[in-house]
Amino acid sequence: MEDYRTKCIELLESRGVTVDDIADCARFLQADYHVDLKKEELLESVMSVLSKREVQHAILTGIALDVAAEQGTLDKDLCSILRRDEGLYGVDEVLAYGICNLYGSIALTNFGFIDKKKYGIIAKLNDEGKDSGVVNTFIDDIVGAIAASAASRFAHRWVK
Ligand code: MG
């Protein structure tokens, strides 16, 4: 079976998201627990999350749907829902939970928190999605879930 980690990193970059951006979100989620935490310290956890096949599949699926909605190659009602990032459409969050579920309750609560706070690249994706033509309906949740999972992994591995 192929490892899609490099492909996923390139795909995220093609949508304006770097692993550095995700590490910064993970650092934000851990900042209350660790003074002077650097995003570089979260990078290993981000890369580890990106190594999981289920995470890779969620990235491939979510970004494909965003791109297809931009190109208008989906069912027209679904296109319209995704383009508006309709508030009652929750499938983007459900896909993101699939990532968080691999990393336990800290990942899930962190995901809810960063989704509300819209920190860093997530705020940027959200704003960009309001422009006509750009659909970031799935990717903002995927990025939040990867950051939340990396923060959870970091928290569990921390040894005093
Ligand atoms: Mg979304």
C-alpha cells in the first residue's frame, strides 16, 4: 500500500496550507500548558499525524470535494451547499472527527475549541472561503483536526 504523506503535504500546500501553519495551530492549543512552547516542537507530532492512512484518506477526500465544488463538477445542490459553506451541513466536521477519533478525547475537545476560535491559518481559510470562487469547506476542518490531534499526541507524550 502506498504512503500518501508527501502527496497530502503537497495537496495541502496547493491549497495554501503548510505543515508549519498546522504546527502553529497545535502550539496555540498547547500554549496554556507549556510556557514558551515553539511551533517547531509540535512539528514531529504533525508529521506523525500525517503518517496515518486514515488521516491521509480524509485529506484526499475533503480536498477533492472542495476542488470539485469550485469546478462545479458535483451535483448542483451539493455544489451550492459547499460553496456557501452552509451552516447546517456537518459532513465536513464528521470527516474531521474521523481524524480526531484516532487521538482520543483531547483531540476532540481541542478540535471544537480551535474550530470556534478560528486561529491562524484556519481563520485565513475561513475568510478566503467567503470569496467567490474559493471553497474551503472541508479543508478548514481537516487542518483543525490535524492540529488538534497533534496537540493531543504532544500532550500524551509529555513527560515531566
Ligand atoms: Mg468547514
